[in-house]
Amino acid sequence: MTDRQTARISSRKQPQQARSTDLVAAILQAAIQVLTEHGATRFTTARVAEKAGVSIGSLYQYFPNKAAILFRLQSDEWLHTTQMLQQILQQPEQPPLDRLRTLVQVFIRSECEEAQMRGALNDAAPLYRDAPEAHEVRAAGRQIFASFMLELLPQVTDAIRTAACDLILTTLSSTGKDFSSSPRSEQEISVFADALADMFSAYVVSLNQPQACD
């Protein structure tokens, strides 16, 4: 990834005043609406500017192109997920397995509630997913979960713990994406999330058995 390519997804500048902050917020809100209504393939800066009620020049003051806007939306979503991880997993008064169950339930519900938006962002991912900024934001969330795994699996080897971390995160992400691709009722979401949490809990308990460390 070259410096030129990296710059293409970076904001030109950060808002310094309330008026500028409001302008950026309006652009991002309009971008969400355009992405939801038209999808990634028909997402353009012109449509965003029109929806936000601003000039294209004003938009370009902060976002050089549509990839920069989409990356901002995605990074905001990743930040939201990271904050959710922190809020749920960094609760030492709760048993680790209880925290894992809560995380699964909240994550699956969130996937279903924001399925249309996340699906559109996934379609747009080729524009930014390999950029260093994207790797940095994703790594923050993974580090939080990796630290939690030390509590969840305190006795196993580092290799087993790393493999378990990969399996749980990959399974949670892929199943959440697949499950939320169709409209779901509250009961369906609850049943599915509980079943997935049961599966993860059984897996963790099995790894914590003495023979798992041999």
C-alpha cells in the first residue's frame, strides 16, 4: 500500500469549530442514508452532498473521495464495536463465561438491527479494507478480545488460546453476518444467540479441562 493510496482514504482535515463539526456530522448522516438507499455501487460524493444540502466543494474539504467517506463510516462502526467489547468484557466482577454470553447476545442483536447498513459497508470494503488505517482500527478490537481470552482460558498454552480466539471471533463474525442477512424476530434472535453462546461456552469448558493442556 503506497502513501498515495493511503491518503485517499484519510480525511483531509478534522473539524475544529462547532460549525465544521456540524457540517461533517451532516455529511456522514447523509452518507448513511445514501448508502442504505442506493448501496455501495451507486454511492457517490455528489449524492451525499445533495442529501446533506452542502456543496461538493464543502464535502471535499473534509473527504477527498467516496472511499474516505465510506472508510469513516466503517471506522465509526468498528469503534462502536470496540467500545461495546470494552464495556462488556472489561467487567472483572462478572464471570468470564457470563461476559462471553452477553457479548454474543449483544453482537448478534446489533448485527440484525444494522444488517442493511453493514451489508452495504461490506460491499464497499474493497475500497479501504487493506489500508493501514483499517488494519489499525480492527487490531484495537482484536486486542481487547485477546486480553479477555487470558481470563477465559487461563491454563492453556498461548498457541491454544490464540487458536481459540481466532475461532470464536471468526465464527461470531461469519454467523452473525449470515444470520442477519434475513429479517429475524426477537425470539429468533434470542434463541440463536443463546445457542451460539452455549456452543462457545462448551468449547471453552472443554479447553479448560486438564487434558487440553497436555
